[in-house]
Amino acid sequence: MTPDALTQLQEWIASGHKTALATVIATWGSSPRPVGSHMAVRESGDFSGSVSGGCIEGAVVAAALDAIKTGSPKVLEYGVTDEAAWEVGLACGGRVQVFVEPVTA
Amino acid sequence: MNLDNLKQLSSLRARKQPCALVTDTQSGKQALVTDSVVGDLELAPAILDTVRARIASDRSGVLDGGLFVRVYSPPTRMIIIGAVHIAQALAPMAQLAGFDVTVIDPREAFVRSGNLANVAAIIDWPDDAMEKVQPDMRTAVVTLTHDPKLDDPALCAALRSPAFYIGALGSRKTHAKRLDRLKDAGFSAAVTARIHGPVGLDIDASSPAEIAVSILAQVIAVLRAEAA
């Protein structure tokens, strides 16, 4: 079985990679992954785990790379309730908040 | 997240100790909560009580004040009695679904010959083995041997435990006889009604793997119904 996101995160750190962690902190309506779901990201853009059914992972990876660069955490929100406000949507019609944080020494 | 918190968290999870990571999503400051609290985020006593209540009920989420609480609970367990064909399908399927699986069977040959290399096994009689595993309210117990000598002691132990799911393989006729024996052993009908028998959702499953799907689906349905 593939290791879970936190295990993967530690393995990447142990091999010297810079990493960030994305976590689903809130969901509304139908959303594919429950609160607490983790996705580990490393500076190459590789990721492990998921925060949706594949709909927003690309955008979250980009935000994670940004967090690695800036060293600052960020709360992201995705949904389809207001098309103008969201660059990336969830086909299921739900809405999710994702917390992205760099892993620091 | 800093590396110290991540390491501590991993070690707590490896020891299967429930805990919570509390995050101020504005600042990124965090506290790791067990019996003690470590980290750079200060928590008021009232908040700490709320966090501990959430650990007890395994509920992650954002608190009223805006803090995010991620609860890490040990995996839900599944205890399978009988290293039989259905167990060989059910054990890996349940593992994929995130269960911590243990197979109990006193017949070493069954355990060794089965395809159960990656599954924890206790080669012992179910009454002794059930004493060791101590089913709790996050444990499912499934008996698959068809043999009252093995199934019944496990079911008795399960009925005396707070296991969230108890299932027993066997036809309606077999199950009726089983209920008679358990009644003779002193279990009331209200208590034995906890047993799902015949085990599994009715999807007309026929092969061992299909029966495993129906059992796992029923276990998940019961688990989620309780959480709702």
C-alpha cells in the first residue's frame, strides 16, 4: 500500500526535500474528501494524498509551492457557488477550504 | 507545521495514541494535544476542554474561535474469526479501506496457507484471543468459520464488548440455531439482535470475494450511520 501523506512527508524531509502540507479544514455540500484529509507536496511538485477527487489538486500544489517559497501558511477556498470568485471549481457542486502550510525545521 | 510537531505526531500515531493538532490558520502556530500540550500555540483551558472532547468523539473541524482541530484516532479495527477463504479476501479489502485487521484462528495451517502474509494473526482459540484484542467501540467483529466451537466463543466475547459491529456468517437456518445456543448461554434476544446474521448486505454475493464486499459494505454502513 502507498504510505499516507504524513508518512510520505517525513520520508521526503529525511531525504532533504522542502515540503508543504495541505489539509481540508472545512467542507460544505457534497465534497469528495472529508475534513482532515491531507496532501503532502514537495518542491518538485510531486504530491501524495488528496484533498478532492482530483479537481483542485493542481491549484493546491501551486499554492503549496508558493508556501514553500514564502514560508507562510494560507487558507484556500474552492467551490462553484460564485463562478466569478473561483478560478478552480468542484464538479460535484461542493465547497472546500484547504489550509496549506510549509513544513519548517 | 514544524518538524518537531510532525515527528511527535508520527510517533503518537505509531503508538496508536489518540491526539489532536490544533492550528491557528492565520499565523500557522500549532499545539499538539494529548494528555499534555506541546507547540507554540497557547490554548485557553476552555478551548483545551473542547479539543479533548473532540479527540474523544473523533471529530476534526474548525472551532467557533477559528482554530482548526485535526483529530488523529487509531484506525478502526476489524477482528476476523477464521482464516478461511472469505477472510483472505475480506482482510486485504478492509485494510485498503483503512481498517486495522486481525485474523484469529487456532488452526495454524489455515493461517499459514492462506494469503494473509500482510495481516496480523493470532493463532489461538477465540476466547483467549478475544481476551487479548479487547474489542472496543471502534472495533468490528466478524465470525466466518461456520464452526460453533470457534464462532460462538468469539460472539459471546463480542456481545459482552462495546464493538460497533458484530457479524456472523451462516444461512438463516444456521443463524437461528446460533441464536438458540446464545440464548441458552444467557444472552437475551435484545442482546443477540446486535449480531448481523446472515452477515453482509444483500447483494446476492456468491464468491468469497463478493461476500467480502458485502460484509465490508455493511460494516462501513454501520460505522457511518453511528457517526452521523
